[in-house]
Amino acid sequence: MTVNKVGRPSKARERIAEILRATATVVARDGLANTTLSQVAAAAGMQRTLVLHYFGSRDSLIQAFVDEAVAAYGTAMLRVDNDEKLLRRIHTMFAPGAYHSREDLVVWSELVALGARDPHVRQRLHALWARRWLPELEQQLADQYPSASPDEISSAAYGLACLFEAHWAFHLQGITGPDRQRQAQHSAQAILDSLTTTAP
């Protein structure tokens, strides 16, 4: 057992964060299936044995990375500026910067693909959508459109989520540009307008 000297806090948390950031870099570059401990260690600028010291195995590292990535996306996508109007926030979802970086977008697509094969990852992503993102979006829409019915709110939230996911999936396939952004924003606006036209 290692005892830290007084005044020198453990570097474990810092090292783990460095390794997970390096893992994201490797995943974005090579994909989850091709991510190895050696590649992660090289990206982190440390020895492979040090990565093993903190995570024990590749499977443990990937599991920790998935958990960390899902949690990070969950927090990032729920950023809410109370002073920013809902319409502006939704339009921002389809603009550059919706994802912090292209690397983040690629990592997210890797998680989605892994969810098709891995029940644990699929469960994590399902919980993220069903318990956090969709309910939060529904609440924001309900606050903005109090006359809309719960079913209308739920349908609008799901429609916006589908539009968002498809827009950025197309982006990775090269279907991108200012015109595509405007088209997505126009479609999002149409969904929001439906909540005002159906109100009694």
C-alpha cells in the first residue's frame, strides 16, 4: 500500500483523467474496436504499465471510458442558459459548436455503434435518452408552450431529437454545409410551430 506524503495529494485522479482523454483521442482516430492499451499509453505520453496500473485491463479501460463519455455527454447536452430563448437554443443544436469538437461527435457515433452490439452500452444510452435528455427537452417545451398537450409535447421533443441525431450523422457522412444547417433549423422551427397551431 502506498501512503502519500503530507502536502502531496495522490495523482491518481489526474492520471485517470489523462488516460481517459487519451482514450477519446484514440477512439476518434481508430475506433473503439481498434483501441489498444499501447495506443492509449502513447497518446497519453506514459508507459503502458501505468495504464494497466490504473485500469487493470483493456476491457476495464473501455468500460470506464464508456461510463465517463456517457456521463460527460449527458451533462454537456443538458447545458441550459436560462437567459437564452428556447428557439435560439434549439437552433444552436444544428450549428457548429453543438458538439465541442469533431472528436466528440466521432466518439458519440462510436458509442452508438457499440450500443447496437453491447447490451450494457445500449442500456446506458437508453437511460440517457429516456431518463435525462428527452424528459428535459419535454419540460423545456412544456414551459414554453403551456397550451400544448402532453402528447404534443412528447411528439415534438422526440421529433427534435431525431432531427438532431440524423443531422449530425449526415454531417459525418459529408452531407453538411450552411444550406443543410438552415434546412435542419427550418424543420425544427416547423416542429415548434406545430405546438402553437395546435393550442386551443
